[in-house]
Amino acid sequence: MIKLMHINDYVVDTGQFRPLLNDKIVERFEKKIAEYVGAKYACAMNSATNTIILSLIEKEKTTVTIPSIIPPVVPNAVICAGHDLSFNDNIDWVGNSYVLHDFGDYKIIDSAQQLSKNQFKEQANDGDVMIFSFYPTKPVGSCDGGMFVSNDKEKVDRIRIISRNGMSLEKNSWERKIIYPGWKFYMNSIQAYIAEQNFHKLEQKMKRYEEIKEAYNLAFNKSNSSNHLYRISVEDNQSFIASMKEKGIQCGIHYAATHLMECYGKMQLDLPKSLIESKTAVSIPYHEMLTDEQVEYVINEVKNANTSRR
């Protein structure tokens, strides 16, 4: 079976971490990501979902409007942070970044599906915050994890305090004081170790992604830019996935129209692009371990299927 995505495996010697949960490797990884994306400060956490929650939780209640075509973890995070939820018809963000919310004086950029050189410097202002994910299938994968970056030290320090049970930031744990109630949301040493190993492979990985993307774009007459997902349009994504599975090709759907889900109120919004996308968009295999022969096989089988490409 040609897999949709690739996840690296690692053997981790936990004896190298002292302490196990919050070794200096976490701080080192924060600095590497911040420097890579062109930000001054970073705070690593145990998931991008929790990073979103903490980025929203201290602001007064408002309505946060996000794309309907999105992983359910995002609307869940908005609600858990105490805000009202609405949806828009943005389907073009998938595989890249988008503005989760603009508070006026600064914005939150959700970049869980993109991590590129100088990205913060190019996409954000000093007071903005940008969120990255280290979920296993993301550009830099781990056993989950997230990160909050900004050039605003006060914002990053506040998030760090909240994510460390509300404790002050003294180096010695016995000197720390509880400033206010917080959460145990910080990244642990094992997450940081795996993410750092994959970060070292990122440039070579992206080089291969570019080669595959170029082949796909040429074959399907598209101009996809994502280095996380490669999506095409078909007449029916469910039947297409079943058909490709018979050919030994694993495909996936990213994502359903969440505004129609019962748990979010089954909102009656006019989002025609999202409705079409949830039924016709499908992701095909796209990862650095694909051989040229496998890429050619995927191209041929997709072309042979009853597709309706945009």
C-alpha cells in the first residue's frame, strides 16, 4: 500500500533527560524554531490545540470566525477558550496558514500545517502570534506538540506561565510561585527530542516535497503550493478513496464542513464552496519517502479514475 503520509520512528533513551518532563532540550528546540521562522520568542506546548486555547483564553468573549473546512480540534479549542463560534467559506487555506482571529491590535495565525524559513517575519507583525503543530503527520512531526511564537516577549512569557500550571519562571522549581491558576500544557522532553530530530531533516524533506509537487502540478494542471497536503477534486471523494484503495493507494479527506455538525449547532450558513469541497476534495499520497515510480503510479491511477479536476 502506498501510504498517504509518512511518520518517522525513533527509539528514545529517556535517561538522557534530567528532568524527564522539562529538560533543557525543550528550550533548545524553542530557540531553533524561533530562529528558523524569524521570531524572537517561543513557547513550546504539549499540543497545538492547547496552544490555540491559551492564545484565546485571556481575551474578552467574542465571536471567532474560522473556515468550515477545518479539523474539528480548532472549533473545539475556540469553544473551550470561552468564545462564540462562526464559520466562513475559506477553502484555500488548507495545507498552509490562515488568520485564526484578528483582535485589532494583533492577530493569531494558525500555521499548524505550514512551517517554513522566515515565515513569521514574512507573514506577521511584531505583536502577532503564530501557532505551529508537531502532530506526527505535520511538516515537523513528534508524538504531538505545539508552539507559540511572537516578537512580543510579554505575550510569550504570559503563555509560558499559564502553560506551566500558572507558576512563575524562576530556573529552580523550588523558587517558583503560583501567580494564578493555570494548566499543565508544557511540552515534555520526549516530544522535544523527536521534533528536533525531524526538524534536522526538514530542509531535505521539503526538497523532496517540491519535486513531487512539481510532478503532480504538471500532471494535473494545478498550482498547489502546500508542503503538507496535496489535494485534488473528484466527483465523489468517498468512492474515489475506495477505488484507490483497491489499487494499493491510500488517500484521505481534509476536511468535512464542520458548520453542519450537530455539536456546533448545525449552522445554516451560506457556504457553498465548503459544501462542495467536503464532498469532492481528496488528498493523495504526498511525502518524502515516495519513489519516482510510486509518484508515476499515483498519477496514472488518478488520471484513470473518474476525476473532475479544478
